[in-house]
Amino acid sequence: MDMILSAFHQTLQFWWLVPIGVTVGIFIGAIPGFSSTNVLIILLPLTLGMQSGPALALMASLYAGSHMGGSIPAILFNVPGTGAAAATCFDGYPMTQQGKGQQALAIAFVSSSIGGLVTTAITLFALGYLSKLVYYFGSIESFVVILFGLALIGQIAGKNPLKGFLAGIFGLLIGGIGYDSVYSVPRATFGVLELFDGVPRVPAIIGLFAISEALTMIEKERIIDTSMVKKLLGQGWKGTFEGIAIALKNLVAVIRSGLIGFFVGIIPGAGATIGSFVSYQQAVSFSRHKERFGHGNPEGVVASEAANNGLTSGSLIPLLALGIPGGGTAAVMLIVLQAHGVPIGPRLFEVAPELAYGVVVAMLLAYIALMLIGSPSVRLFSRMSYFPTRVLAPTIISFTLVGAYVARGYFFDMWLALFFGILGLIMRRTGYPPHAVLLGVILGPLSERYFTRAILLGDGDLSILFSRPLGNVLWVLLIGSLVVPSALRWLRSQGSSKNSESGR
Amino acid sequence: MCRSKESKVSDRRQDWTVADLIIPVLASALAIYYLTTIQDIPFMAQMYGGGLSILLLILSGIAILIMAIRLLVTKTASIRLDKGVVRAWARRYWRAGALVLLIVFFIVTVRFLGYTVVSLLFLSGAMYMLGSRGSIMRLIAPALIVTLIGYALFVLFLKVPLPLDPLSLFIKALV
């Protein structure tokens, strides 16, 4: 406890770095193709020149801000700023189309802040215990966690299961292009050198969402009905307050989603995208109104946003406790710690515990700042969706093409984004869900990597997948999360039909 | 009663059109190509991708079979490619097609002409094609503003190594 108080005292000395980091993070996260990792790398010379405490506080704030920023274009234009915000598009964009963009943004900001706050507080008090969880996660457990996310394909399939599953498996196979992660053998690369590392996820996201959306939106004058824009301009802060109220009304869902994201974050390498997809899938499974998801259901925005921000503190645990960077952002933080000569792993808590707890405290402050900065700016952000599509569509395309290029610096990735854009347009027009392809492209390489490693451990025997206690618990939870909600719905429908019969 | 039957049939028609086969055909092509490229790799590395390819071929086969039944047996789908269909199709998608061509122009020329020039040309061309009219300034101004924002953000702040034209290089050197 003394250590936590001392960390608070130390971090508050440079508290002013936190709002700066959060604001920059929000803006950079909102640009498709740019992640917190990009920003941290750009600012590396600056952070290396600072003392380790302030440097880590600035990084933690940027990290938290960028996760939130990604949801802004996801909600307003169906263009996820980061992979983690892809699940936010499912319900956020339909809300914007219904004239509820301001509401959706407020829900996203409040859910993100609360989800992040709760899980950061847990990290702060239970860092030592939680770090031991990392040891129990092997390939089998990670594979089952990814299956939670992939189960979403079944739910996206909805009306037309054949088209949904076909799209999902098509995406998984696209994700399988490139080097095999275990044997390093290239597969289905069409002889293109740029595909040997696999299909990069950023151009895929940009194509399937941003470019195909831009090609679709030009059929209308505006995203929102022109008649509605005047009404919305006069609504003032109403949407913001409504959004905050909705998020607070769904507090249990916010905390639950934040915790799902948090536990996914603890798994090294899992990443925010998996966290938000798993959380969204769970929200759909356990909702009484499954059919409302994908059509502008605020619960969908809550699930995705609370999870991808709940994940940030979870992803710091492997780094702080074991010295294993859980993702790109944590890897950059590791570089800064090493450059300052700070010992990594369990020794960090012996030599510089105030630094380990200080990062978590900075993140806690970042989420408070996020709520204070984010919520009032929602009204301003939402106005971007009122622009006519003749300006909006070319702007989205010119910005996102650069976003596709940034990650690897290949012009080929711009072509890839265009290919996925045309694919997305065809899919939208013929009733195949592009979300299912994206889910496959993102989760496919990870699921393959963990599956192949597990099979190698078992020497080709598939029963290895059911050989570990934590893995088996996760299998039960996975099957339970798929079967229990349907069984409950069936029981409820049986009960209500009996009641109506007895009423007659 | 009769009406509801008719509407059900038309719903079914809307549910599946021949264009719906584009994705299954693309998916099958990828699956077959994928299978040919994994023939010589260890079995354990084949399991995941090979399994997915076979599953994809089965699902695509079902989709193609459904379409064949609709075309030949139940007659709830049809292949019409007369002038009227092509005209309607062209009317609906000419803007999307033109925008795709402009994107191709952007990607091809950006490495030679530089980001700022190509972005300005792309944005003003796309905005004009999508219906922005009036004086040249009214057309150029939004394109110029967006280009300058992009330049400041990507080149000056985020240091993205984009190809630049001589003028942009000069501004960058000054900043």
C-alpha cells in the first residue's frame, strides 16, 4: 500500500504530461493506420531524453488515448482508426446513420474511461498476483481464447449462415497466406514478395471498411439524411448527455466487458483486437435482444470500447512482471526501460517498484483525463459526419491510403487496400458480411500459429488441445457461452408459449 | 394469400442473384491455389490451411449448387445481361468506378509526382466528379485545405516517408 501511495505521489509531480499524452493519443489513434506503437516510436527520441518515470507516464497516457481515438472514425465513418476499434463499427456506425453519432461517441468515451479505470485499479492492487496468470497461458489456452473471437462469425452470419461462414472462412484462408509461422514455408503468395510476411491487417481493415464505405457512401448526399442534419445541429449537448446516461445505465456490461478485455490483455501477444471481438461476441451471446446487434445497439459500442480499453492495463502485466512485451506498444516501453538501465521482469519490483506502479498510476490518471477531455469534445467530433459525401469520401480515401502505406512503407499495400475495398463493395452488394472476412484476416494468422504449435507439442495428436486444466476450463466456457444463451432463450420461449396457452 | 406467396418468391429472388457467385468463385480459386502450394510442406503445417481450404470448397460448392437449382429447377434466379440491365448497372456504379480509377491514378503517380501534388489532383478530381461545382476556387479550396492538413500531419508531424515534390521538400526544409 505504501508503495502505491508513493507511486501516486511521484506520478502526480508530472501530472501535466498525462492530458498532453491523452490528447495527442486521441488524435493520432483517430487516423486509420496509425496505432499507439507508431506514435511511441515517433516520440522515442523525446522519451529517451526524459527521465524514466515521466517518459513511461507519457507513454501510458498516449497508449490509453490512442485506444479511444480509434473509435472516433469507426463510429462516424465506419473506418476503424485501429484494429481494436473494428468491432465498434458494427453498432457505432449504424447509430451515426440514425443521427445518433454524438450519443455513440459519448457512450464510447464513458465506456472506455470506466472500463479502463476499473481494470487499471485492479492492476494496481493485484499486480503481483495477476502476473502469475501469465505462466498458465500456453498455445492451447491462447488458441481457445481466439476461438471465442472467431465464434463471432457464427453470430455475424445471422440471417444467411452460408454467406456468413463462407465469408469468415475466406477471411481465415486469406489470413493463412504467407510464411508458415513454424516451418517458414511460403503459402499462396502468388510469387509476390510483399505477401511473404502474410496479408497485413492495416490495408485489409482500410480496404474492407474505409474504401468500400467511401465507394458506397457516394450514392447518398450525406451519411445522415440531409433533413436530419439541421435538426441535429440544433440539438446542442442533448446527445452527449443521453450517451453518458446510456453508458452509466449499462455499468455492469461496461465492467464485464472491461474485465474480458483485461484478461485477454494478460495473454502475451493476444492484442486489443481479439479483446474487443471476444467481448462483443459475449455481449451478443448473452443479450436478450440478439437481433438488435449490428443495427445500432448501444450495448455493442459498450462491449467493444470497454474491452479495448480494459485491455491496456492487462497488456502491461506481462511486461512489468515478466519482462515479456505483450504487444507492439509494450515492446517500445521495454526499449525505453532498457535504455534507462531499469531491470526488467521480477527484479523490477525489487529495484524500482515505484516505476512499475507509477506506470499503472499514470494510466489511472489517463483514464480520468480521458473522461474529462473526451466527453466535452464529443459534440464537436460528431459534426464531422454532417459533411457532404462529395468532400468526405475523397478525404477518407486520401488519408487512409497513406495509412495503408505507413505500417510497412510499401506502395504495394495501397494496392492491397484498393483490392480489399473492391472486395468489400462486392460483398456489401451481394449480402456477404465484410466483417466476417476481416475477423478471419485478423484472427487467422494467430489461430493458425497457436494451433500448429499445440499440434507440434502433441506430435500430431489433436487430443493435446484438451490436455491442460486451464485450457479445458476455457473450452467449457467457450461451449457454455455458445450453448447456454440459446438454451436459455429456448426455455424462455417455451415458458412464454405455455403462459400464453394457459392464459387462453 | 396469393400476394404473400408472390412477395415470398420475390424475397427469395432478392436473397440470391448470380452476382452472389463472385465471392464463392473467388474463394474456391484461392482454396485450390492454396492447396497446390502446400503439397510439399510437412503434414502438421498443412492441417490448418488445408482443412480451411477444403471447408471453403465445400461451402462454395453448396453456394454454386443452390444457384444452379434456383436457375434451372425452381426458376427463382435468372441471368439477364441485356442492354437495360447493363445501363441500370452503369448508372448505379459509374461514380464508384470513376473513383476507383482515380485511386489507381493516386497510387500509380504518387511515387513520381509526390504526395502533395497527387493528393491535390486526386481530391479536386474526385470532388468535381462527385458533384462539387461553382468557381474553380470553390472546388480547389477544400482539396487544398485537406492536402495541407495531410501534409502537416503525415509529413511534418508523423514523419511518414512519403515521396515529395520539390516544393514540399523546400517547405519541409524551411520547417
